[in-house]
Amino acid sequence: MPVGHAAYVDNKQCLSCHADQATQWQQSHHAKAMAAAGPETVRGALSCCLQPVDAAHY
């Protein structure tokens, strides 16, 4: 039997059957991994790394 092409499945479709797993994931570090870097989301001291970089430097 041929298999059709996969399509993107958004979060809402998963939540209807997997609410417990979604709750656990939302409380995990994985859920926060793609957050924009800022004072609330970065745990380490990154002041050394936030300097502008000149492409000629590389």
C-alpha cells in the first residue's frame, strides 16, 4: 500500500490526545530551548559573548 506524503502537524492536533505529555513538555527545558535570548531566558553570564562581531575577525 503506498504511503502518502507527510504533512505538518501543529501542536493543537497533538494536544487533543496527548494532553498529559504536552503538560510535561511545557514544564521542561526542551520547551524553553527556542526562546529568544534575554535576561529571563539566559541562565549564564554571556556579557563576554554579546560583543559585535566583525566579519573580518574570522
